[in-house]
Amino acid sequence: MSPIFASIILIFAAFMFT
């Protein structure tokens, strides 16, 4: 998995948990 795709998932998860 590319680091860019991983960053998008991390950002999306941050929005979900806030």
C-alpha cells in the first residue's frame, strides 16, 4: 500500500473519530 493512500485513510479516520 502506498504511503499516500495510507495518509488518506489516516485523515479519514481522524475525521470519523472526532
